[in-house]
Amino acid sequence: MFAITGITGNVGGELARTLLAAGKPVRAVVRDAAKGDTWAQLGCEIAVADMNDAAAMAKGLNGAEGVFILFPPVFDPSPGFPEARAFAANLKHGLETARPGKVVYLSTIGADSPRENLLTQHTIIEQELKGLALPITFLRPAWFMENAIWDVAPARERGLVPSFLQPLDRAVPMVATADIGRLAAELIQESWAGSRVVELEGPQRITPNEIAVSLSRLLGHRVTMEVVPRETWEPQFLSQGMKNPMPRIQMLDGFNQGWIEFDGGAASSRKGTTVLETVLKGLIAR
């Protein structure tokens, strides 16, 4: 049986559907029992567990052949990343108690960067989990193509999309969440020893300008990208309610300056098959 956290999200959902289609037993680990109803109807076992409760987590993961772990995103972390540190400690205790056969942890590109930024949360969790005497895979995907959901409304309404990724002709490693879920399903069924890192991006790297071209084609009118000046980021994020925007700013700097990258660059990463336009079509149809 495979236990999946984050099953209500894009990646966890695709992972679960792929395993179910292959006839594998799946346990959906959810915080709210009501969120498991749909998955119960599809044949999943349901376990209710708060990921910040080590005992509940251990119970939810107990007896699993393999588990998939997703850290609930914290986009405005407190200084020093106490949220990630607490999650890592609880997760390690829960896994040590449950002793599943193997673990796939959804990490991120840049988790090995020594420069502090929003993705450092995954660095902290990876370091904690490396001490486990369990086979563990750190799946490090690129920037999610689905982040373009924030581009659809301004593209549709004004034909002008503000871009924090810049310069606009710089290609960024991106990947569709469906490809991440499918690779996770493949990895969790494999056998290996110790810890390993698997990096994943899409079939080609994508520039903000290429996103605009695809949106133009799909929406039937011209769409252009507009650079958001870096000096405006902090006041803009603060005005939106963020209390500690610097980690987010540093992450954007990392992508824009190229120091958030796969360990061996594009040559070292696995490649998904889903192209940008397929993802954008789905986002536009929502």
C-alpha cells in the first residue's frame, strides 16, 4: 500500500490516479476527512492526520510500502524558517515510528543552493530526512508551469502580464505538475538503498516571452509581458499582506540570476513530456 500526503493537490492527485490505474492500493492521508470523500469513492483507504502532529502522522503512514511526502507550502515564512524546522522534526519522528518501506519527498530545484531563499525550507527538510535509515528519494522539480495561473486573468483582460521572472528572454526550467506526479508514481515503485536525488524539468526551458506568445495564440489576441521593477517588489509584497517578503525576493533573484539551478544543469535532469501550451489550455479553461 502506498500512502500519499497532499493528495488533494495537482502532484499528489496525479500520483494517486497513476497508482490506482496500475491497480496499486493507495491510502490518502488528509487533514480533513471530508477532503478524502472523493478519493474514498475511487477506492482509496483514508487516514486523517495533521502533518504537524508526529503521532498522527506516524499512524497515517504505518504499514505503507512507500510514502509520498509533500510539505504544505509556506509562501511567507517567519525569519529562520521555524515552520519548516518544526515540520521536519515532526516528519522525521513520524517516519522513524511508522518505518515505511521507502519515502519519496517532493523537494525542489535549488534545494542544494547555499544561498538563503524561499526554497531553503526544502533544504532544511532534506537535511533532516537524510539522517533516516530508510530509502528516500528527494524529487526536485523545476518551477511549476501551473504558476502561470496568475498570468491568465491579466492576459485575458488587458493583454499585459506583469513578470517577476526577468529578463523576459531568459529561459527558466519549468515542468508540468502532471509530469511530476507521474514520475513520483514511477519512483515510489522502485527499489533503492539510501538517499538519492532525482531532478525533473519539462521538455524545454521557457522564457516569459514564450508564455506571452502561447497565451496570445490561445486567447486570440496579443499578449505581452511587462517587467516588474525589482525595487518595487518589497513594497508591493508588503502591501499584499506579506510580513517577511525577502525569502520570496531572494528566490526570484535565484531564478533570474541563474544560481537556482539543477546540480548538473539541464544535462543532469530528467525531462517530462508535457508542453507549456497543454498546461495553459487547462488553466484558461478553469
